[in-house]
Amino acid sequence: MNGQPVMLQKSVVLVGAGNAHLVFIRRWRMQPLAEVAVTLVNAQELIPYSAMTPACLNGEATRPAISIDLVRLCRSAGIRLVVGQVARVNIAERQVHFTDRPPLTFDVLSLNVGAVAQALIDPQQWEWSIPLRPLSHLLDRCFSLFEELRLQPRPFHLVVVGGGASGCELTAALARRGSDHPGFRLTLIEANERLLPRFPHYAAQVFTRQLQGHGVAVLTGRRVTGGSPGTLQLHDGTKLTCDAVIWATPGVAHPLLRASGLPTDPDGFLRIETTLQAEGIPYLFAAGDCVSFAAYPDLPHNGVYAVRQGPVLQANVRAFLTGQPLRPFRPQRRCLYLLNLSDGRAVGNYGRLAFSGRWVRRWKQRIDQRWLSSFDPPVSSMSTADGTTEGKDETPLMRCGGCGAKVPGQVLQRVLTQLAVPTDPRVVLGLQAGEDAAVMQLTPNGPWEVFTVDYFRAFCDDPYLLGQAAALHALSDLYAMNATPLAALAIVTLPFARGPIQEQLLRELLGGAQTVLCNEQVVLAGGHTSEGPELAIGFALTGLAGPQRLFRKNALQPGQMLVLTKPLGTGALWAAWMRAALPAAWWRSLISHLLQSNRAAARLADQTGLQACTDITGFGLAGHLLEMLDASRLSARLWSHRVPRLPGFDELAQQGILSTLHADNARWEYRIHSSAPLPAWLFDPQTCGGLLLGVPQEHANQFVSSLHQAGYHHAAIIGETIPLQSTIPSIEII
């Protein structure tokens, strides 16, 4: 495009990570539209694959092995992931509303939210009334149950209601898992006269024999009509006592559909045309178990059809955006079903054919594994250890954002030392002081005012999260000086895009920032916006501090303990995210760390009477500790085994996945001494990093204990200050 930046023109929002949307993302990854932004919204970032859930429950497969990682999948496709709960859809205003964040505006919306399990006993009234979906919750509850039975063996009666495909597979898996627990008892209830009423008799016979052979009580022709905690009411008046119940009954329509005023059939499912567009709403698409076809009113709600709808959905959304004709979805006449018996065999059904055996189970394993593997990020999205693409030049594959995008410390230091800045009596601590913020006294005997500014390129693709992190990161400079923040001015660069898209980005960005500023009791007083090639945000902040209570970098004393309040590793983890190499579990812990304010830690430090403090940001632990040591004319000793790191950092560092600022930060290595290779965490740039404090030895343990109680669970004593070992302050690693 002649070097011109792409201007975003349209926005597509996908709600729900059902099979059709997964196929959509996989195909979009291969052939995206450059001027279209796609967002996936889902309640979880890691979703179990339904076909392999029984294998996980019965112990054949681990949970990670059966899960689809939406963090890596979306990143590899250039699709934004929003983890959140959708409250409703406003079709007229084209907005998706959430329970806890600003709405998303769309040009095209697609729904793939599935059906929901109907629990006849409210789970809010009885914790052991467990719906089949969401599957992640089902797995959590089942694993929790078996762990309880392992620790405290006791009789336990579990009832599964629903003898369809899901109920039968689930019961077989639970029977195998429960065989290790004496006193565990299972009952399966089906309203029809036999199990698997939609399948050939042979399939039902195989499952019935298998379940009964493992001691499962199979009750057919019995319908559950209600109940209360611990008791199920059957249609013939019988009451069945139990300790837990799993509802594997046919799904009902998702309440989001009617709550949003969408066109639904009498059962509440969204009415759609064969083009997968909602009736009368051409910019609303849908697929999977949440829809009802006018042309195919008897089409079952199951994932087999949703998989086939995926390619049509992606093609039709693309055609709609580009003004091309849409094509119809035509369901296959026969579907292949493979059901896990949890004894090394599986039951298969194709049309009128039914079969079983170990070969069927091996066949199912190959199909399931091939499906899961198709969502792995392609090798081309990964970089080599030095951040370059194999076989190409040494230009970095992608530059880090956040504090990983800082100008190297040596460059900054050389320029600032050459800059002629006139003195001003109002400036208490200015440019040459090298503190985390500037301090001024504007009137004689007046308060000390503390000023700081922070600004960086986006390091993630969620403007709401970015706004939160940017506000917290900027505030950290004031907390590192023990100042009370008062007001903020926002500085925002929006990427080139149509007005509505820029409006959406700005709403989310400032919405995220405002949640933080309000919580921290800071007023957003104004700001400035501009356009540029990429999203960026910063804040200019002002606060007040008492002259005798100011934290300083030069206040370290010999023999003090060095306390770090938060773990290290954000630079490498965000670098991995950029390369679609950050697993969802590590991403989740990274976000939790990112959104933790330093305010409470600063208050505890003030109450303890501490004076030496800085925050760990772009120059990493080594760079910021050396700043303190230079200002205090001391050296330090770090205990490597005590330094907390975020989950995944060590593994990523071993793979060579590091921030692009890491190499520049590592130029301080000549001032660091160790008998072993220097650890990567020394130089990792931090976004929303923790505080580093000098604490008298007699107060250190109690201070760390207070930090733990305040929620800084990784806070640790990581070293101590020692007298100068030479003319230049240095760091010793042991």
C-alpha cells in the first residue's frame, strides 16, 4: 500500500466461541481483510473441546490437552479477544453491552452462543445442582468433587439427568473416574424408553450394557419434573435422594436472544435464513445451537452442523462486507457421531449404521486431535530466539509496546546530561535529580506538588485493558514518591480509522482509564488526542507530598533489605503474546498482576517509616536498582532464588522470547557480578511493575507479611544493600 498505514473501515464482533466461530477465526487467519477489525467476545479465554471432555473426566487426557487456547488463537489471527460477560445486544444502535465494561460497536455481529442447560433445581439454591454447560464449570465441579472424596472418603450418590449422547458419554466417564472411590454411586435418568433415542438401537444397547456393567443404575422412561436440594421429583411421584445432580438434558435457548429483542421462534432460538443472517437483520449473523432455520425446522441443535456452518459464516460475512453475493448453508444429510465409552472403546453412528470397538476409539482420537491441532498458531507466527525471522535479516519481527518501547536508558542518560536546564527556585527536584517524578513548591511555605508524565505505544489489542494499565502505570510514579495523586490529563493517539471506529476505541480506552482513576480517587481533568499509525496512551499527573515523607532513590542505607512487591516478567510475557506464544493460563496471571495498583504498598511503606523507594518499569530490575545505588553510593547483593517471577517467564526466557528492550537493558551487565550466567529477569522491562524498597532489617519480615495480607502475594525480600565494592556501585548475584 505504498507505505501508507491501513485505515480501519469496518468492525466485526463475534459473540461466543462455539465451533462455527472457531472455524471462522481459523479461516480469517488465512485470509483476513486488512481494513476490517474483528473482535471475539467470550466468557473464558480457555475452552474445553466438548468432544474430548469425557476423555478428560475419565483420566485419559489432561485438561490442557483438550482445551482450545483463545488467547493464542486470536492473536495468531490478528483478532482481538475480549473476555467478558455479554448482558444484551442493542441491534438498533449496533452495540454489544457488557456487565462491567463499555459497549462494543459493530458493523457486523455474529452470534454463536450455543444453548444452555436447563437445571430444574436452581444452582443458586443448591451448589450441587450442576448444569452441563459451561463445560469449564462442569469440569471444575467434577474435579473438585473427586478431590474431596479422595481426601474425605464417604458415600456419594451422583445423578445424571439426560440419556442423550452427552449424558451417556458423561456418565461413562464419571463411572470410570469414580471407580477409585468406594461408596461413589451413579444413576442415569432418561425420559424416553431407552438411552440415545436419536441413535440406532445397537448404540443404545452397547452403552446400556457398559454402564450397567460398571454399576450405574440406568432408569429409562422416567422424567424428572422438579425437586429440591438433595431430592429429585419424578413424573410418577417417586422421589430420588442424591448428593449431586448433573443436568445433561437438551439445551434451551440462550436468554441473551430474547433479552435483546431478537427475532426468535416459539422456543426462543434465533430465526435465521440459509445465508446465516437473522430474519430481517442482514448485518446480524448466527450459527450453532442458538439458531433455528426456517428452511430446516427439524435440524438438531448440535456441534456437528455448527462445524459445517463455519466456512459459510466466514465467507458470507466477508461477502457482506465487500458487497458480494452470499451463499446458502445446506446441512449434510448424514452425520458421523463417535461416542467415548471410557473403556478403550467408542460407539460410532453414521446414518443407519452403528458400530463399536477399540478401532472406533482410535479413529475418534485422531479426528479430535486433528481438530484441536488446527487451531494451533502457525509456525510462521513465531520468531527465533533473538526476535528475528529464521533465514531473514536481523530486523526484529515486531517491536514491543508498553515499557518495552522505552528509549534505552543509555541514550536517555547521555542526552539529559548534555541538556542545559536553567535552575528555578520553585523546582525542588527536577530533571537532574533523576527521581520518578518532579517536585515543585510554587509558593513559599506551600505544599510540595509532584508531577509526572507517562506515555507508551499499545502493548495489547484491548483498549479497555490498555486504558486501565496505562493509568495504573502512570500513577505508580507518584506512589513511588509517596505522593497523593490529585488530577490527570490524558494523552491519546488513535490509529487511522473511520470516525465511528475511532469513537469506539476512545470510549473503551478512556473507560478503562476512568475505572482506575475513580478507584484511586483521581480526577480526569482533561487531555489531548491526535491521530497516528498506532494506538498509544499516556497521562500527565499531579499530586501532593509532605516534605518529610517523600520517598527518594538516594535514601538507601547500608545493611537494608531490598523488598520487591510484585513479580517480574511482563516484558517477556507480552513479547510472547505478540508472537501468539503466550498460553491462556500465563496470560490470565499476567493480567491479574498488571491490574494491581501500587497504592496500598506505598501506604504500607509510609506507615512503616520507609524512605528509599522506586518503581520497576522499563529499565528492568537492574536498571532501576542501579539508579538507587548510584544515588545512594552503595552496592547491592541479590539472592537469585528469592526473586519472584511471573508464571511462564523462565520457560519463555529459555526459549529466547524476550522483550525488544531487553538487549539494551542488558548493557548494564558490566556492573553486575555473578559466578553463573546473568538471569534474564534482571533486564526484563516491566509495565505496571512493583515497588522496590529499602527496609531496615528489623522491619523487613513484618513489612513483607503486611504486603502479603494486602494482596501482594509474591512480595519478597530479594537482597540487601552493602558498602561500595569499588568506585562504581555494582550488583552481586548469588
